[in-house]
Amino acid sequence: MITTIVHLSEVANILEDVAGIYFAAKFIRDVLLNKNITVEDYIESAIFAEEWGISVNDALAYLVMKRKGVNGIYTFDKHFEKLDVKIIRE
């Protein structure tokens, strides 16, 4: 599994609101220390977002997916319908 620091940060914000700061911090620490999860950073996402009319974070996810050879994404975000990825909603 791969994710980005931006998307991980979004998860942390939600967890802080729902479950508290300590739970969120432990979750983020556990993800960062998990050898099966790779965390990527911003690369080219602002330019791509502008070109395709999608959010910068969605562009970041798409570019990381393509670079890593990932073809499917778990999302309810309609921006990904513009891109050549399989949307998984199960």
C-alpha cells in the first residue's frame, strides 16, 4: 500500500476530531513505522492539478499511483473519473 504525507495528514485531522489527539498520533506513528506502507511526498501535483482541473491532493495521489504502477484507488472522489484509473468502491 502507498499513500502520501498529505493524505496521511488528512486522516490525522479526522482522527483527532473523532478519536482524540493521542489516538491520531499513535495511528500516524504506526503507519509510518509499518514496512508494508510507503509514504510519498508532493511532486508535480500543482501543475498536473491545474492542467486537469482536479485538486492538488488528487493530482498527487494520481501521480504517485502512476509512478508506482498502481491502477486502482479506493475513493468516492469524482475527480478520479477524469483519469485513467480504476475506481474501487467496495
